[in-house]
Amino acid sequence: MKKTIAVLPGDGIGPEVTDAAVKVLQSIAMRYGHTFHLKHAEIGGAAVDQFDNPLPQQTIDVCEASDAILLGAVGGTKWDANPAHLRPEKGLLNIRKHFGLFANLRPVKAVPALLSSSPLKEEVAKEVDMIIVRELTGGLYFGEPKRRSEKAAVDTLVYTREEIERIVTQAFEIARTRRGKVTSVDKANVLETSKLWREVVEERKAAYPDIEVEHMLVDSAAMKLITDPRAFDVMVTENMFGDILSDEASVITGSLGMLPSASIRSDGFGLYEPVHGSAPDIAGQNKANPAAAILSAAMMLKHSFGLDTEAAAIEKAVMGVLEDGYCTGDLAGNGKRVVSTDQFVTKVVEELEREFVSEHIMYS
Ligand code: NAD
Ligand code: IPM
Ligand code: MN
């Protein structure tokens, strides 16, 4: 298979974890006979520095000419005082909006080898297997008016029926491929947008009689995510609730550095990026956990290219390295062997090779 992938490393640990994902993609290409044409482009603070724009036109052009986008992370203190249009985060919001990537899929799966690394008790964290379906191109992030004066500031929370329908439908479809349960998270006891959200979920569920549906208020969901995370299968929610709840859910796995994501639209095109940010506190130190970026690349192979076997091989290789007791500093403790970002990736690539050889070469 021949595919073009736009690679947007961004800022902080973004380039380190993106390099890691690229090494894994190269290994997959070599072993499974694919051609991945990687096209590098700037986004975020790196793009502000070079082009005075967090999402320059040339980056959009590269992405438009690609089959999928792999992104690292954006942001950093250097740009924190910039006006809104020159903030790295604006580049990320703009690329999501430009490509209509309304569905952000954030799977959260407990890793057996990391159960002792989670701050949650093992019996609470074990066997968690859920996915947060976060609406990504609406809500408070994009609503107008959005402005500030000396004395006040305004952000607008707006959702149209159509925006809610398409994300809720996506969640129902995903639930059909899983355990068949959707938890819709809102604040319908206070917010008008949430009341509309709940109505739409109730309407859509008629088309999915096989799916169990529950509504949960976001404050209560935040609590339940920590006390009883196995109660969730598919959680669907609006943009900001999904942002916050997914960072919270990452503690189940032991580290934010474990959570991948896919931002997709209906035709299979997608942007794949870790849930975490640019981690300025550890940037440039070869310490970042590359698992989230590597697993995001696996999501790309599966969702955008239909390469399920290759995606599964990557997941298995990452889990294998963790089971062998290796991890990066964010997961240190409990007798684990802490390795650098580079060493972790080397181990994943070795594991991929071992798997490939055992599946494709037979002795008799
Ligand atoms: P963050 O996710 O960057 O970091 C939070 C904590 O988690 C830090 O202690 C960091 O060291 C740790 N961490 C994150 N990813 C890790 C990894 N792969 N390996 C090991 N440790 C990891 O969040 P923050 O510190 O609140 O934000 C820093 C910057 O990142 C801000 O500018 C923010 O706007 C930006 N940000 C970007 C994205 C994105 O690009 N998608 C997401 C979140 C935050
Ligand atoms: C994320 C990030 C972004 C978001 C920021 C950097 C704009 O936190 O991808 O989770 O809030 O969507
Ligand atoms: Mn976030």
C-alpha cells in the first residue's frame, strides 16, 4: 500500500514522540511492504517562529495532499503571552476545524503490566476498556462571540442540532463494535446546550435499539471515572468536557503518556495525535513516553488505511515492551527499568521484528 502522511511535530516533546512514531511506521513499512511518503510541515509555536502563523498555508497544503496527518503536540511558555491568533494552540484548533475533524476518539485501556503504576487501586483500574468520543469542532472552543475587554471576557457555548447528531451517531456506531453501551455526559441540569444534547441522544437512540443508553451529569461522571471506570464502554460528550475527562481518565493507565487519539470525519481522513501536550517540563531530555504517539500511529493505520494487522502488531509490540518491565520515567517505580525515549522505541522496533519473524518465518 502507498500512502502519504503529513508529519507535524510541533513543540516541546512533540518532535521527540513524533520521531518515535515515525521510526515505528518505517519498521512497519519495511516488514509489511508498504510505502509511506512522509511530508514534514510546521504547526504551533514552531510555525509561529518561522512563519508568524501557527497554521501556515503551506502546512494546510501539505496536509491536503496527504492521506492522513500525524501530529506531536503544540504549545510552550515562550508563546503563552502571544495574542490569541499567534498562540500555538490556535494552530491545533484551526487544523481540526479546517479539515472538519469533528470526532475525537480517545480510547482508554488499562495495561496489565502497568496496573501497579496507576494511582488507582489495581482492582479498580484492571480491565478498564472504554473510549471517549469527544466532539471536537464546536462548543466553547469555537463559539462566537469570543472576546475580552478590560473588565470582562466572553466565551460562547453553542451547539447546533446537526453538530450533536453527527457525534452522537458516531458514538452509537462505535458502541455497536464494542460492548453496546453509550454513556452521554452533559450538564443538562444547568446548560441549554446540554438539554438539546440530551434530546438528540434520546431521538437517535430509536435507531439503535441494540444499544444501552445512559445519561450522566459531568460532575458525577468525573467521580465515577475514578471510582468505577469499568462501568463505561463508550462515553460521548461535548468538546470541553471531553478534553478534561480524557486527561482524568489517563490516570487509569498510569500516565498521560499512554493515551493516543484519532480526530476523524466521516470519509476516513484523520489527524492522529497523543492526548498529552508538549510537556515543557521534560522537553529535549529524551525522557518523554512515546507510547501515546506510537499508538496514535497505530490508530492511523487502522482507521485511515484499514491496516488492522499492522495496527495490532504495533499495539502488541508496545505492550510487550511494557510487559518486559521497561518504561519511561513517567511510569517509574515498582521495580520497572526506566529507559530513555530512544531506548523505548528501539525496544518496540525489536519487538515488532520478533513478532514478524515468528509469524512469517517457519522452520521445519
Ligand atoms: P502536558 O500534557 O503537556 O503535560 C502535563 C504533565 O504530563 C507534565 O508533567 C508532563 O511532563 C507530563 N507528560 C505529558 N506527556 C508526557 C509524555 N509523553 N511522557 C511523559 N510525561 C508526559 O500539559 P500541560 O503541561 O498542561 O501543557 C503544556 C503545553 O502543552 C501547553 O502549552 C498546552 O497548551 C499544550 N497542550 C497541547 C496539547 C496538544 O498539542 N494536543 C494538549 C495539551 C496541552
Ligand atoms: C487537547 C489539548 C487541546 C484541546 C489544546 C492544546 C487546544 O488540550 O488536544 O486535548 O483543548 O483540545
Ligand atoms: Mn487536552
